[in-house]
Amino acid sequence: MRFIKMAAALAALGSGLAGAASTYKPTRPPAVPLAVRSPYLNTWLQCDSGCILPNSWPRFWTTAVQGWQGLVAVDGVAYNWMGEARGTPVVNQVSLEYTSTKSIFTFDVNGTVELTVTFLSPVFPHDLGRQSQQFSYISAKAKSSDGSPHTVQVYMDVSGEWASGDDSQVINWDQGTSGNLVYHKFYRASQAEFTESGEIASWGNWYLSTNASDVAGVGALTWQIGQDSVVRGQFAKNATLSNTKETNFRAVNDRWPVFAFSHDLGEVQNDEVERVFSLGIVQDRVINFAGHSGSLAPVPGLWSSYYSDDISAVVAFYNDYEYAVAMCFALDQDIQIDSEQAAGQDYATITTLAVRQTFGGLQFAGNSSKPYIFLKEISSNSDIQTVDVIFPAYPAILYLNATYTKYLLDPLYENQESGAYPNAWAIHDLGTFPVAKGYPAGNDEAMPLEECGNMIIMTLGYAQRTGDTGYLTTHYPKLSQWATFLVNDSLIPSNQLSTDDFAGTLANQTNLAIKGIIGLKAMSQIAQLTNNEDTFGAIADDYLKRWQAFAINTEANLPHTTLSYGDNSSHGLLYNIYADKLLGLDFIPQSVYDMQSEFYSTIALEYAVPLDTRHTWTKSDWEMFAAAVASNETKTMFISKLAKWIGSTSTNRAMTDLFDAATGGYPAGGPTFVARPVMGGMFALLALPK
């Protein structure tokens, strides 16, 4: 499976197909989402290749190769349009375009055929059944580009690397049909439920599928399962496959078994001829969860409430292609238009790259009457249901479907209301994905003020957008417990972590304090909505006045808030005031928003405003929180810098939320965050109440 990567220049010389450089629309991203729908279907084209798909291996978010090879034969000569398999010349990539749900590559095949390959990872904000599927589509369309007819065959394979993060593991496989659908099934021989190897699931069945009736006539679709070089060599030599499978199951890295299809498109001329593949994983049970009982119990994949078995799910997804295309086109248009209207094309450049990454961190579980959404804190530490990761993802959820918030919060409430968490404050997370065991000893990473504020804010936001005040009543005892903690701790925060835990603990954090105070004001509204006595509103009002005296450096040439009380040499991004606008509390004085807006432009670096005075590092989710409540001029500054960063950053993996505001690269000496669902924060402007 693995081959030494040829240099770009050598590849171009060997192919004789070097042409003009690829164009990018709306910009060249750090990495291109290919199949990104869940924590385990999360595969990207890293843009250290220049975002050039031919001669590049797609990679899991960890950078592990996930063997995925695309070939095309034109008039009997085979060419490479994806993957690093040697032996065929590469096509010339003409363009790359991304939308919220699609990555579209256009290739020139030796000046004779135009090949367009679209990777569609659908997002269905209002359809739990469809969203619960861990599958993506790949469409290949060919047409003549020189006016002459050409015979064309399109090939795709995937390797056993998808089924196991441990290449020494034995995999089994099979080939089958259901109606017109033909599929390859492959999986680890030794299934290890609720475990991972290299962050890749160690259980579940993988399927590569396509339609046998796409072309009329015998032999239009062929298939083969076998050693990578043998199967690819068969296609390169004959432009067809043998319809055979090897029967000696073996390790992933033992002669690298691959699972391949080839479509014969016949003669193509001026009209596009399309063939569609689907790729993904089916897992019967997806999460081990300690809920109301406080004890671990398996939770089924939500898909199983809508489809009777694996094959039914595979067939339904594949046959849904035209519907998915129509729905995703509409969603893409809505997000593009809404983003442009909110803040111009630069903002659309940001939001459209964030959608698949946000949903790629979510696992849909439970059943149709009791759905759950479990979130994986991808790349930072793999925690499950991390409250301060749900919080920055929250704007995208609110914008697309606020009801999904309930499905994210329910596991947190159920675990804590079971009595399995002993602390007075809100839990930080529920364990390590995919085991949501909670912390009966209370030994989670402590972010007491942070998580209490987050839970109260998100719960009120859900109720406001959906009208479900019953949810507030149900959870009022826990909410009031957390609010009581905020009464004691929010005005003068003790030495503790905030969500930016990579920066370490700090006492008297200005930004952390205002989150807690806003949480108290939100609790005031919750009390009123549930007909409880409001003891929180007056406290919040008093704390806000005192916070302003503690937090603002009034002696500076441009007054601004400090990083911590009394440290007039410091400053920080005051992103937590966003919650005031999000909830429509009308609580924070406009003078604070105006003061910060004026100050930010004086400390901005090349790509962003630094998070605080401890580093030149910044976080893009908090940049967008700050932008959403800033003056128009400052909002434009934040957005234009971030859009510029996307198109020019030296980072080369699924979009990071933590980077150096001066260099645009990963933070020197700091953590490398990639593919995290916190990119939902890019929707901060769109989530504000209209």
C-alpha cells in the first residue's frame, strides 16, 4: 500500500501532463475534507501537496494514510487522479472548489477528457435518520474536452487501512449485491468494541458501494479484491477488473489487500457521464454510556432506528444520492448567502470550510424516541462530551437546528443527575471517546466556573430558540446548583483553568469572571421562565458593576479589559461577552463592546488578534465570537484576517483553531489542534438572534 512519494516535479515530468497550476475557490484551504461525517469517517487531503489530489494519499485526521486510489483510463491508457500508487501518469488538476458539503476537483486527462470528482459529505440538520449514517458519496463525471469521442473507464479502490489503525491486524472481507447495488465489505477479524487504535475504530463494518446498472450492457461494472499492485495493475493494463476476490484473509500490511470497482462509461462526448460511489462504516453500537443508572451500558447507533440492518442502511444511503445532492445544494446556498449578507465573501470563505469539520466530530446514537449526539474532542485529548468544546461548536448547532443542542446536553445532564458526579460544579467531560463513563470520583479536569457558565448559557439558548421551557424545569435543580456555585466563585475567580487550558491556571481571570456573571443573568431568566424565585438577577447586576471596576484598565491610552484583575500590563480577547448578545440579555453595557472594538485593532497582528498577552497565539473560534459583537469596522478586521489566514497558512491539516497570530503557523512549543468540532464557532455571527 505504501510507496515512496514522488516529488511533484518528477511526477509532472513522468506524466507529461504538467499544466497550469490548479485554481482554488473560494481559496486554498489548509486541508480539503474528502469523507468527513463522524469521528471515524474523517478523511482529508492535506495541503502540503498544494491541495493537489493526484499523487497524494488521503489521510485520516491523525495523518495516518487511508489508502484510497483513483484511476481513469482514456482510450486504453490509465492515469492517476487520486492516491500515490505508482505505474501510471497523473492527470493535471485544473481546479478545486469547496462548499459547505462538497469538495469538487476538476482534472484534465491528457487534453482529451475533463474529469470532475466531487466528494459529498451530506449534512442534514433536520433529518436525524439521514444524519445518523456514517457514509459519504464520491461522484465521478467525465466528458470530452477536445470534441472527439473517447472511451473512458473510472476506477476506485480503498485499502484495509480504513478498518484498523493497527496495520498488523487481520481483516476479513466479502463482496455482495442487493438489487442493483454492488458492495465490498471489509472489517477487522478481531472486533474490539468501544476501542480505538490510532484513533481509528476497532469495530464495525466498512462498505465501498456502487450501482451495477449505471451503464447498460454486460461487463459495464467490474470489481476485484486482492493485492494492491495486482488489482491496480489489472486495471492499468486492461481498463477492467477480473470480478474475482482473494480468499486468504490477512493483515492490513500483508500484501495490502484493496477493494476495487471499475465503471466502463463507454464513449463519452460532450455530455457528462456520471458514476457514483459511497463509502463508510456501520457500527451496531457506538457509545458505552453511564447515563441515568450511573453504570455503563452500550448505546446503539441512531441509524438502527431507521434501517433494519447493515445492507439496508448501505442501500438506502446510496439510493438517496439525488435527494442528498438537492438538499445539500440548498444548504450550501443558504450558508453562502447568509454568510455574505452577514459579513461578505470573506466570512463565507470561513463558514463554508467549517461545516463538515463541525459535524465530523459528532456521533449520533440512541433511538428515534431518545436520540443522543456524542461529541469527540478530536486531536486535543479525545474526551467525550467536553462541555467547553460543545460551547464553541454551539453557534453552528443553533444556526442549523437548535434542537440538536438538547441531544448534546442530555448525556451530561443524565450522568450528573444520576448522582454519579460528586462535585458542586458542572462536569468537564464524560470520559474518553467512545466510553462515556463519567467521573464518580469527581476527578475530571476541573474547570468549575467555565463549565457552570457554559451549561447554563447553552441550556437557556436551547429553550429560547425552541420554546422548550419544560427542559428548564426538568433540569432546574441542577441549574440552580451550578448557579449557586457561580454566586460564590464568579466575581473573584480562584486560581483555575479556563477553556484555554493550554495557557495554564490563573486567578482573577477577567474573561472567565464575565462568563460566570453572564451565567447568573441567564439563570435569572431561567428562574422567571420556570416560575421560580429569582435570586440571581440582582446579584448579576451587582457583580457586573464591580467587575467593571476590577477588570478595566482605565489608565491606558485606549481603555480595555485586562487578562486578570489589576494587571494593567496585560490584555486578553474578551470573547465571553458574546453570550450576552447570543441570549439577548441586554446586560453588558454597550460601552464595553465599543471600548474593546476600538482596542483590538491596535494589538492585531498579521493574521489575528492574540488571545492574550501570554503568547502571540490565538484561537479562531474566539476570534469569531469577538467579531460577532464588535463594531462593523473591527468585525471586518477579524474576518478578513482569518480568511487571509485560511488561504495562506503554513498549517497543512484539517483546520486548526489554535495558531500563531503573527506567523500563521502552529504555535511553537504549543499543542497542535486539528479537525476539532469547535469550528462551529465560525457561525457566531449567524447564530445571533435576528
